[in-house]
Amino acid sequence: MMRPEPIPALEGEAFPASTRRDTIAALIGQTPLLRLGALETRPGVEIHAKAEWVNPGGSVKDRAALWMIRAGERSGALRPGKILVDASSGNTGIAYAMLGAAFGYAVRVVAPGNLSPQRLRVLRSYRADVVLTPVEDGMDGAIETVRDMVRRDPDRYFYPDQYSNPANREAHYRGTGREILEQTGGRVTHFVAGLGTAGTFTGVGVRLRGSAPGVRLIGVQPDSPLHALEGLKHLPSTGHIPGLFDRHLADAYEVVSSEEAQDMAYRLAREAGIRLGPSGAAAAAAAARVASGLRRGVVVTVFPDAADRYLEDPFWNRREADRP
């Protein structure tokens, strides 16, 4: 069983706060656990989800960004005058930009050229520098661009590398996973989460295994390389398998199509008042599928963000036009 690699000089369940940082960073974590009664079809089977859009930057990525920044400071890799640079399709970049503004660091985000205008505006509102790479190269192209920048001028940049940085996983091991155990009273039987950087799945999964050995861990990924599930990776086709991903941790995988996730997003908006981003809708669809095969259980998933950053997606307009 894989255990999280320790971060140097990191002890306890959270980074100690300082007076200077008891502002926006203090609002990260401790998100609500929502009961999804609209998806429950059997007595004795519960479905819950962590509402990560409650974080101040609007997504689960606030957790990892904070831990990676503070781990960089502790190691000396991040210090005043350096530019924090990483590849991101949106949410991690927004979290870096928000915290960079709060902590006084310049931030550069490298993203595929199809980054939505709304996310671009949010990034620039925090004064982040945004570099767009060819759309056809996808996230792998953005990652290669960042690595080339850092190779050419290593002293200029702090590159946290969200796909490989153990602090990403630690944020969820010490934060999200602990919260799920507390909020369910340790009753969780199944954990379902999307696979992007794999930090959430791996960190939470290892934490749950340590306290609830019988828990089953289910990873969620798109059904093909060409998909509309922002934030998720189709692992069989990617050129960059996240360094945080442990193939042996998952008990099973659920594959979700873009259409299935869109159907779920629309359903939860209308039946539960919950507007989800694509990856959260995919996680909800997978969690409902897992729950349908149980007689008893407590299924927990993570909703990484809300729909607000995706309302320009034509999917929402089509559905509104078709509604009764």
C-alpha cells in the first residue's frame, strides 16, 4: 500500500497559520458534505458529496494550491522575486492567482488556447500572466511549454508541478480525507472521485484506507480521449500520467461519457438546486451508478466546482431551449 511521501518539516494536520495569512487562505477547506437524496434509490444506501465550490477560489484546487505554495516556501524553492508557473486548464491556475495576489507572488499560468473567456477574465483579475498554447496540443502541450520555460531559466521560476507534487496529495490526505471521516462519522464505505492530477483521489483514498480498511475506492475517467469533462484525464491516452497516480490504489474504475455527465448536471440543477461543473457531474453519475449496485452503504464523492465557470458551454443553452 502506498503511503504519502512526507513533505520536509511538515507536521500535524495543517500548516500553522500566521497573522499575515489569516485572510483568504483561512477560508480554504472544511467544506460541507451534502446529502444527495435526489440520487438515492434504495433504502440503506446514502450518497454524499463534498461541496468544494465553497472554497474562496471556487474549487477543490484551492486546497492543493495552498499546500504546494506553503511547501515551496518551507523548502526555500519559493521566495520573493520568483514567478510561480504551472500548467492549468483553469481551477488550479485561479487558485494560484488568488493566493499569489494575497501572498505577494507573481503568477504565470500556461493553459490550452481553448481556455474559456470567463476563466481568462478571472485569472487576469488577479493580475496573473496567462500564456495560451495550441488547442490541438491539449494539456500535454501546456505542460511541455512550462517545462521548457523552467529548463531555460530555472532561477526565475518556482514550478510546483501539480501533477507530481506530493503536497497536492497531502492537502487531501490531511484535509479532505480527514473531513470526510469526521463528517460521516467514519461510516464511508465507497469513495468515488475523478482522476485529473489524481491528488484528490490518492490523498483521500490513502487516508480512508488507514481508518476504514474495508472502504472501496473508485476512480472516474472519461470514456474517450475526446471529451467535454474539463479537469479529468483519459489515462489510457495521455502522454503525461500524473506522478501522483497509483494504479494499485483503486479497487475499480467508472467510465463516464460527456453526454451522461451533461444529463446529470442538468438533472441535479433542476431536482436538487445544485449546478455542477463537468467533472463533478461525472463524479455524481459514477457515484449514482455505484450506489445502485449496493444493498447498504455510504457513498461519498467530491464536487470539484460549480457550473458558474461553464455556463458559456453550448450544452446549457441547448438544454434550456429543450426544457418543457
